[in-house]
Amino acid sequence: MLIGSKQIIMIFIVFFLIFSFAIGQVVWIYLDSKKREDKWGILWSILAITPIFLPILLPLPLIVYLLVTRAFSTKCPDCKVKISSKFSSCPSCGCKLKEKCKSCGSPLKDEWKYCPYCNDKIEGE
């Protein structure tokens, strides 16, 4: 079975799009990690290169990067140090990030009306 010139052109276009998306993903991950001042930026970029050789894994590095860098950490509003989103104060500068429950001392979110740990009513400001 012979492959016609139209099929060759379509295959070339598909591979070109996959390659372009993969290179764009590597560049975006590197620039984003540099902007976020992540010390692992080069390592994230190397991880993002793997789909160029295995196109079936194309979205995987981007998904992993976004989950790891966005889900479990935040930056202190004062000193901009990366900290866990569970902290109620910054360990670097001492900035108060969350209120604590008066009954059990657990960190509270601003929108909560009741403490989910001890069911105590949170006093309004």
C-alpha cells in the first residue's frame, strides 16, 4: 500500500503541531518557573522535554508541573517566600496569614462561620 502525497503532508502537519506544542510547553514551563522564582526551573523544563520523544505523554509534564507548583504552596504577602498553604503565619517574617480558632487553635479561612475542627462559632470582626 502506497502512501500518497496528501497523506505525507497530513502526517508532517500532525508531527509539526505535536512538536510545536511540546516546545511551547517546555518554554512556558521554564518561563513560568523563572517568574515564580522556582529553584527547580531547569529540572521542570527537562521533564517537559520528554513528550518530544514520547508524544503520547504530551500533556503529562504540564499537568504535573501545575499540580505540584500550585496546589500545596503559596507566597507570603510580605516577604514573598514560598510557604505551605496550611501555615497560619509566615516562618520567615512572622506575617499573620490566617486567624486561629479561639477554642482549639486550628487555622481558619476567612469565609468560615464555624470552626470545622471543634464546631465553635467564629466571632465576626
